[in-house]
Amino acid sequence: MKTRGRVIGLMLAVMLVLAGCGAANNANDSKGGGTNNSAEPGAGGNQAENPGSKDEGVVADIKARGKLVAGVKFDTKLFGLKDPGSGEVEGFDVDIAKAIAKKLLGDESKLELKEVTSKTRIPMLNNGEIDLIIATMTITEDRKKEVDFSDVYFKAGQSILVKKGSSIRSIDDVTKDSKVLGVKGATSIKNIEEKVPGLKVQQYENYQEAFTALRAGKGDVLTTDNSILYGMMKQDNNYEVVGSTFTDEPYGIAIKKDEAGLVKLVNETLEEMKASGEYDKIYEQWIGEKPADE
Amino acid sequence: MIDLTVLTEHWESYFIGLRNTLFASLMALAGSFALGTVIAVFRISPIKVLQACGTAYVELFRNIPLLLVVYMFFLGLPALGIALNGFVSGTLGLMVYTSAFIAEAIRAGILAVPQGQTEAARSSGLTYVQTMRYVVLPQAVKIVVPPITNQFLNLVKNSSILGVVAGLDLMYYGDLVNADTYNTVDTYMFVALFYLILTLPLAYASRLMERRFARSG
């Protein structure tokens, strides 16, 4: 009995320690926010002391730091891919990040890119490691509860990638017994599981791992946005995207909640890029065709 | 505050994950103990070839990361035409990796029994098998129990590697719950609690066993 009590006591102690860690982190976060953000809502006193600055929240942080920190994918061809030779991260998302850095700081090189995955990006944004997420991220109602989004900057749709010669020719050929691969935390998983009742998708850490698993014969189908699948097709032409898209995936740039200033700046950047033709230029450069409309 | 809905709304995910982790751990545990014993016997056998095989096995699997051992089964074997799913490759990887450590623990235990014991037993007329059975092994077991149970505890915790190869274990489902709730701290805190449900009884049982052996000695 005595020992059992000790075991339960130990478990409680562990829970307390864990809960304590969580609380401590939150405390640090809000403290950090208070000191850095001269005009965070609620920090009214600070605002009065600093009337000259019109920048608020994260925008003020970025300008003080002289560098924009953007979370992009490092493993996604066409959008954000780290070139192992040069070490440079390149892609459509990266070019958008450069344009935002230029708008904010006047210089597109004042940009730090941090790697995010579908799994890590929201926690990293909310704990302040990155200022914004530009990482093939679909705008959804659920995510809007956690973060704010810019206007749509890319219109993708979910599709499927199969080995050439596969009997699966479109989403209609996928049954609940098909072996489908995807990535943890991606909206594409829910979409296809809803479309094919009873299907259980095998989920990997990132797209590179999922594609490696497909090539190792771990599944018949890899599903995600067509934009990412086209990149994989370029990587290994034994695989092809089949059928048409079966969802709309509007990509947005995610920003921490209550940072209207940064959302506005990002939207202005996007509008200016579209007006100047720069948007069409990078779209064509990466995707290989002109944007559909607008 | 801890958000209990993370647990209540994803109860099934946690439960399936816990069940699979338990299942993978038990299989890897039994397998690594059997395999580890064989390798230990190889290493202390008087036959040079067996010794070399045992040493090569231990040095290889003890000195490369567990993730790579698992990848070997998951991504390497398909090149040879053998396709295993994430659960099976993860469990095999775990078994092979842990068996190297267990082999070392068993070997050390047997070698720790002083040579004089064997000599005394043999000179009082016991055969080699009798010497092992009645003199050396009972003493070796006592020495071996603590390090082996440590390896078993490590094995249960290392089983989280299955999460990386879609092995449907507790960690895998934890990642999925996290993707669903965005509540990272609470999600993984419950994952940690579920691991404790598996490891604490194991730790407790090993302590009981140690005490029993200590008394019998």
C-alpha cells in the first residue's frame, strides 16, 4: 500500500512539474511580449510613454530587430526547398517572404527563413519563434481560431500522386483498402478520409518522408495539394499526378492573432505584387504556368 | 489550465496508440531478450567465429542511432523485395537495437561471477553444465536483473520511434491529436502520462524482483 501511494504521488508530482513548465512558458511569453511590444493592447502605460511610434506589436518587433523571420517549408519543391548544394532555400513561398521583407524593411535580404512543418508551424508562430508562416498553408475555419490569415496568395487543390501504370487513375478509384500516404497535421488527410469513408491514411513527418515511403512501396497513393505533388513529379518522373483536383485549398499567410498591423501590411504587399506583375512573374517561374484568374 | 477535452474527445486515439505501443513493446521485449541471450552466449563461447559474429552484431547495432536501425527495416528491406509496414519494421528495429544492449548486460553478468567459483565447483566434481546451472547462473542472474530492466524501460520509451514510420503507436496518435487540437502542451502531457502507465509498473516490478533476488542471496 505504501509503495502504491508513492507511485501515485510520483505521477501527481510529474503532472505538477509538467503543468508548471507550461505555466512558466506562458509567463515568459507574455513578459516578452510586454517588453518588446511598446504598444500591445492592454499595455496601455507603455503606449503612452512611446507616442512617436505608430508601429504596433510584431511590426514594431521586426523593425527593431531589422529582420523578418518567416517560417517556410524546407522540403517542398517549388514552394520552399533547401538546395543541399548552396544551402539556399528557394521557392514561391520564399519569394513572397522576400517581397514582404522588402516592403517592411526596404531590403529583401533582411529575411531569416526558419524551417517549419505542417506539425510545427502553428506552435512556432504562437510562441514567437517566427513572425509569419508562408508554408503552403490552407486557410481553414479551424485554423482561424488559432491564427489570423492574410488574403489568399495561392489557389491550390488536393489531388493524388501514383506510380506510373497504377490502376488508380483518379480519386474515384481510391477505396478504403487503398494504402494512402500523407503528412501529419495536413488538411488533406481529413479531406480524403471524408471522401473515402473508412480509409485510414498513413501519416509521416513531412512530404519528403512521405514521398520516400511511397517510393519504397509503402503505399499506392500519396495525397496532398497538387502544387506539392507537381514538385514530387519533377523529382522522380516515375510518378504522376492523376485525376483532377477534388478540393479547393486557398493558401494564406498566417500571422499571430491580434496583429492587424502585420496582416494589413502583408495584404498590401500581395496587392502591390499583383499590380506590378511581380506576382505573375514568380508564379510562372515556379509553377510553370500563368495564374488561373484575377 | 489543462484542457481535459483533449483527452475526452480523442480518447479512442490515445487508447489505440497505447494498445499498439504496449503490443510492440512486449514483442520487442521478448524478442530482444531471446536474441540478446543468444548473442551473449556467442560472445563468451570458446569458438572464435561465434565470438566474432557476436562482437560484430553488438558493435554494429549498439553504435548506430535507433532511427537508422528502424529505417533499415522500413526503407532498406524494400530494396531487397521485402515490404514491411511501419509497425512491424519499427518493432523489429527496436528488438534488434535493444538486443545488442541486453547481450552486453548478460555477458557482463556472467563474466562478473569470479573465475574461482567455477574452479571450485569443477574441482568438487561438478560437470560444466552443473557448474553453470547451480553455481554461475544463479549468481549471474542477480547481477543482470537491474541493467536488463533498465534496458526494458528504455525499450518502452524508445518505442516512440514508431511514430516516425507511421507505426500507429502512442506517439503517432499523439502527433495526430496535436494536429487536430493545436494544443501541443496538453496533448503531449497526456502522451507522457500514458507512457508512465506503461513504464511505472515495469519499474516497480523490477524493483520487486531485485529485492527478491537480494533476499534469496
